Amino acid sequence: MIQAKKVIEKEYERITKIESIRLDRKSLLEKDDLELTRIKNETLETDKKIDYYSLLIKKGELELSNTFDSKKLSATEQQILNAKNELTKLEENAFDLLESLEVLEKSIKESHTFLHGSKETILEIEAEVNLSNNGIMDEIKKYELRLEALYEELPVKVVEKIKSLIFIEKKIYPLSEIKETNNCSRCGYLIPRALIDSIEIKMKFHSCPGCTRILIPQNTKLY
């Protein structure tokens, strides 16, 4: 049953890996959306400034054609020159913003395509795993129900220890026999005589000092 569960878990690892990539892609999509909003706002502001300086240049050029005062002509020409310099910078910035928008929109589109496609892939894998392992999964459920029923018959401390060994310490086999040589059958640790007597004679609950598994009497068989 443990091996069957491992096989199914390994197949579900494919889904876990895809989900991990999906999380990274969702994070990227959120960043791209925020950056897209920022750039769009900056583009609007830049367009307003371009309109302002374009109008300022036209106004200045009109004044030049109607002005004969040398000082005013000089000031207007300088104003036009400054406006043209600013306009050049703004138009260059607008071009850069446009390129950034294109890159972001492409990235966002690719993210949406990936998220949609990967979701379908996950559903396909789940259906495939469920179909090919349907009988095994039913057996696992029955096994887990029997296990829970057995847990109810055991002392709370023993159940807590078993679950800690399985789920926290990742020990597939949480129990170990005491061999005739007084060694732990799992790690080979030589069990002290006093500890063995406490387990064998007094039926006390103890763990192996070497591997922390629950020790059971020699007359109890695991296989």
C-alpha cells in the first residue's frame, strides 16, 4: 500500500511542478499588469506635454512673423528653441514608452496563454492519474479508514508519536522490533537491557534511542 501511494504521489509531482511554475507566472503577470498601468499613465502625461510644447512652438512661430522688436524676436526665438529641445526629449521618451508597452503586452498575452494551457494540462493529468489508479486509490482510502479506526484504539500519546514519525520525521515504518540480539531491527542500535525489560515485561511505551521508532516486544511480528 505504501509503494502504491508512492507511485501515485510521484505522478502527482508533475502537477506540483506545473503549479509551482504557474505561481511564478501569476506573480510575473501581476507585476506586468502594474507596470503596464504605470506606463500607460506616463504615456498619457507625456502626450499632454507633447501637445503643450507643440502648441507653444506654433504660437512662438506666429509671434515671430508678427514681431519687429529685436529684443522680443530674440526672446521668442529662444523660447521656441527651448520648446523644441523639450519636445525632442518627450518624443524620444514617448517612443521608448511605446516599445515598453509592446514588450509588456506580449508578456501579458503569453502569461495568459500559459496559465490557460497549463490549467488544462493539470486537469488532463488528474484525469489520467485517477483513471489509471482508480482501484488503487479506493484501496488506499479503505486502508486509511482502517488505520484511523486502529488509531482510535491506541493511547493518544502513541498515536501522536506514530504520526510524528510518519509525517514530520518522514519514517515510512514508524515501528521496530527488538531482535533476539537485543538490537533495533531498523537501525541496529543495541537496546539497553533495562529498556528491553520495560518493554517486554512491563509493556511500557518506549522509542529506540538510535532511530526514535517505537519499539515493540520480540514476540510481536511486523510481517
